[in-house]
Amino acid sequence: MRKTAVITGVSKGIGKELCEQLLSKGYEVTGLGRNKPDIEHPQFNFIKVDVRNYIEICNAVLNIKTLYQ
């Protein structure tokens, strides 16, 4: 089974640290945030989104569904 995670707030702080921890454990991670973090990893996907914006969230969900189909 493929290990995957979707994390918000990956630009800094707890979200970024969690993202890096899961990548080191073999997860495929999709990170959401307003700013692209300095994470370079083949199993990391970034989607620019402001989680306060309903339309951006809906578009992000559609992108995530496409990534993991």
C-alpha cells in the first residue's frame, strides 16, 4: 500500500517539519500553502492554496484527486 499524506502550512513551522519527517519515512506528500517551501524531494508535490479561500480549497482537492488516482 502506498503511504500518502496531505499537509497544510508546509512553508514553515510544524507543517514543514511534519512534511520532512514523513518524506524521510517514505511517504508521498502533497503540501498545501501560500508560499512554496524549500523542499526538494521526488515524492513531494506542492499546491499553492490559501486555506481561507473556499474556491482555492476546492481546486486543490481536485488536483489532489488527480495526483492520487
